[in-house]
Amino acid sequence: MKMKKFLAATLAIIMAMGVLGGCGNAPTAELDKVNAELTAVKAELEAAKVFDASKFPKWFEEEGTWRTVENANTANNHPGGFIKDASGKPSEENLKAMLHMASLAVTSGGKSDWYMVAVTDPDEQKVIIGDKYGEATSDGTVTVLVFGERLLRPDVRTDESNTYQPDRGYYDAGIVTGYLNVAAISLGYGTHMFMTPALPGVNGFNDGDIGLDAKKYLEGTKYYMASTHESFSTENMKFVCAVVIGTLDEKVESGVTQKEFPDNWIIWNK
């Protein structure tokens, strides 16, 4: 947000420079003032060219859309926080960059037993997410489904390629989802996450059962297990969550949640 204001100010200065420069009798003091401001802007732009990763946490909080983007709710006339037309939809290049960054997530035992499916079709996104919590999807969004292995009981699995370790399975899928979220924010997008979308079935997070039915999105796919250098069918993957990604509509008042985010942590020393 601050960067956009900065660019707007820069444009205003450049326009003022052009106007004053076109006046033969422009006051010297005014020209000097604009020249000084333009010099400062040039310095800012030069500094911006240098990428400094140490500034990312500060940028993330001050510039990024890290709060959950609100769903549209007709009951209270809230339009929702995402841009709804195709202009807000993540580009294919950016979508691939997000998915790749999520693929860099560290996992339990080095197992890459998770899978992501990016659904770009607006109608299909609506089928997945539904409107129980308001309308989240549109032509301006992409919905990423996150799946995890090690989440099905042995009597439910169709093979023995993996073991039933729900703690590690959810741990891995959670880390991948976190990386995906940070990647989306870093590219200028916002997100809304769903654990209970409109997919058929019962979640079954704690009983090792099939859970919500999202099998059709996995048909014909395989995942690569980095720890064993083998590929396996995704038929034993279990749906964990859906992440709706889009661009925040800055014209909407209260487009993101306003809940409190406390610092619930300490630095412990013996």
C-alpha cells in the first residue's frame, strides 16, 4: 500500500516538474523545490533496486495482505475483499511461482508426501468452496487444494507405500500451506483458507477415514517421494484444506479481517 502511495507521489512530482519546466517564468524557488524532491525520489528508486531479504518481515506486516480476505456476504451487504473480475486473478506465471515456493517446504523425515492442485475454473471453484461462509471465489480467484499422505488408516489405504502417521501428515501439509500463503502475499495477493468447504463427505480429520471427497482433482496424478526417489499414485492422498487466492480490492472498506494477532511467544533462556 505504501509503495503505491510512493509511486503516486513520484508521478505527481514528475508532472509538476513538467508543468513548471514548461513555464518560462516559473519561480526559481519552486523549481528548486521540485528538483530537490525529484532527486530524493531518484535516490529512493535506486535503493529499491537492491533486494534486501532482511527487510521482508517488516514489508510483510506493513505492505502485504497477510490478514484473511473477507468473503462476500449478501446478508449484511458486504461485497467481499477480493477483486471479482479476471483482473484480480493470479497470472499463470505467479501461480507457478507460488506453487514452486510451497514445494520448498521442509517436511517430516524429508518425505514429500503432499500434493497441491490449483483449480482456476471459476465455476469449479464455487463447487468446491460453496457459499456457507459467504462467497469467496469468482473470476478473480484461484483455489489451491492441499492434500497429505500418511492420513489414512491401513484398512482404508489401497497400498502399503506409506504408513499411518496423522501427526506428521498434517504437519507436512500445514507447512506446505504456510509456504504457499507467504508466497501469495509476497507476490501481492491475499488469501482465505478453508478446512470445511462444500466438498461432499465428512472431514474425518481425527479418525483416519477418507474425509472430504476431492478425488476427481487427483485423477491420473502421481507424486514424487524425495526420500526414496520414487513416484507413487495420489490415490491415498487426503484433502486437508483449500486456499483461495486473489487480489485485495482496495476500494472495499474492511476487505480483510480485523481480528487481533497477539504475540503469544517468549524467548526462553535457562
